[in-house]
Amino acid sequence: MNPETEGWSLQDDAGLPEMVRPLWMRQEDAAVAFGFQTRPAHYNGRDMVHGGIMAIFADHALGLTVRRAVEGAPTATVQLDINYIGVTRPGAFVEVRAEVLRRTRSVVFVRGMLTVEATLVATASGVWKILSRPASG
């Protein structure tokens, strides 16, 4: 799959570990989807994408969703739960769509679905802490 022909655009995201770059993004109605192309460095000893790679991607994509919901305020992951449902094969383009479930003054609850070719391969949910902005001066 060529993400560009499917409406995805490359994102310059210095916060994402180099191992999982590049990050792709696509606007979908009011939501944003994020994606990444798996490659051999992501495979485990059984030639499947390592669950840790999926967790890095989920953490980052859900975090970006939270960041949008709090208008760019700094945040930090305080809890992340991943449920692996299917196998992610080599060369797959993994997509995640996340939604904010609830926001309080100090935390945001979010969940997401990770898919490959519209097949659910994992779910993720978590809690992000909204941090204080540094004082300017």
C-alpha cells in the first residue's frame, strides 16, 4: 500500500521514536487517523510485528489525540492498556483511530483501535495527565 495515494500525509514528529517513524496522518471527518508502515526492524523471532512496537505506536497516537483535545497543553501517559487481538504481519500498514472518552481538569481518558486493512489487530486505552505549562518569563 502507498499511503500517499490513500490520502495520508507524512508528519514531522520529533516526539515519536525513530524506530517507528515515519508517522502518517489522515483527516477523517472530525477525527484524525495515524499510521505507520512496518518493516523488518519491527519483527520478532516469529516474523510478526513485535507487540512492543505496536505499544509505542498506540501510546504516541493516543497521546497526539489527547494533545489535540487539550489544545496542545503538555501531557504525559500515566496508564496505557493494550489488548492484542490479531497478528500483524510483515509489511503491514498499521492505522489507529482514537477518541477521547472523558476529560477532567487534570486527566484525559482515551481509547483507540489499531487496524490493518480494516481488520482489528489491537485495542488500546489509557489515561493522560494534563501537565502545567511552564511559566514564561
